[in-house]
Amino acid sequence: MQAALRICACHQEDTVDSNLLFLGTEFGLWISVDGGKQWAQYKGSGFPAVAVRDIVVQARESDLVLATHGRGIWIIDDISSLRALTPDFDGQGCGTSGFHQHSVPEWQRRMAEGDATFYGPSRTTDAFITYYQKGRHILAT
């Protein structure tokens, strides 16, 4: 781990919690919840061990935006669960870090936009429950 931290390409402090730090290295994204005393490699959402060149915390949506070398832009949605972690969190069992309901703005435009219009899936209006579970739950068959 220490060798990976020596090759730092970028770093970013969270906009809400000054103890939550993000470090982009040649070997991926590293996160600290205790102001940089201890670091853990981020492996969630299938994020590869790829060079992270730039990090931005998008304050309004609490998203973490990563620019990588060779894998494009990655967005880690809603880092509020990372903000809920504390240095004394032992990771035993499971727990929730809160319930979040996102508001979805409704847009209506009546003018023609030509080929500059982007159409994509709308954000869901469902409530999200963020949780931690130490081990993977496997159903016995």
C-alpha cells in the first residue's frame, strides 16, 4: 500500500467533511476517513486499479468525479455513505448510513433545439437506502 501512495497524481478534500480525503494514484483511488492517517483502496462499483489523474467533489449532488487514464470519467454517486464512516468503524455486521430521497426537476422546453438536444434516462424518484454489509449474503440452495 505504501508504494502505491508514493505515486500521487492528485488529491481532493471533501467539501463537507475535512477528514474525508481522496487520493488519485497510478494504482487507483485511495480514501481516508481520518484526515490521512490511514488509507484504503476504493474497489466499489467495479472500479479498476487504473491511474486517477483528477478528482472533483460535485457539491450539489455529493458525487465524486474521477478522471482516469485510459478508462474515461467515472462518477461515484452520492458519497454521503463515505461521510458517515468514522475511524473507529470496525466493519462488523452491517448498518445503514441513512435514507435519501432525491428530488427530480421537471423540465419543459418548447423551442426547437436541433441536433444539440441530449436525451437520456431520467433520474429515478425512488428513495435510496445506503447500507454496509461486511460479507456477501449468499442464499443456500
